[in-house]
Amino acid sequence: MSAHGANGALRIFLDTEATPRTWGYRLTGPGPESGVIDSLDALADVLARHGGLLTDLPWTELPTFGGPPPPHTTDVWSWDARRLLVGTHPDLLRLIPRDSPDVPRRELPSR
């Protein structure tokens, strides 16, 4: 995903030099910002504020924070034991409970 310009770029990365290794983010451009992403809430917050600038990391490589993968991952980008981060655009994601009727379901082809 790439979105560069006057507003900068958001990079989410695994900091392999930290002990223990941690996920982090760095926003470049006006008002640079960086920090640790240690929970689904932190990831959702960073993406809500800066997701339109996400670069260098496919959505499928966003960190997860525990719990099993959901059975269908279409439009599900991260999760923890209780919730899923879902949506179709990185700055329009929302947290929903795993048992919510709003959980995206993959449409299976009819036979």
C-alpha cells in the first residue's frame, strides 16, 4: 500500500532490534510521530488517524494480538482474542466483537 505526498507516509514495522521485539509505527512528514503498537486498540488508533498514509506493508502483514485467526479473513486485517479489525480502507477500519453479526463473511460460489 502506498500513499505518499505532502502529508507524509505511515510505516508499520516489526522492530527486530528491540528486546523483546515489538511492533511500531513511524509517521513521516509534517508533525512526525512514532510509537509502539502493543495492542489491537493501539493499531486501530494509529490506522484511524493515519491509515490513509500507510506504506511499505501489505495489510495481510499487520500484527495480530492473540486468539485464533477468524474462519474468514476477507476484510479482516487484525484481531485479538475478543475482537476483529475490519474494513475496506486503512483509515476506515472499525473494531467489532468476534461474535458480531457484522463480521465479514466470505461469499462462497453457488453450485
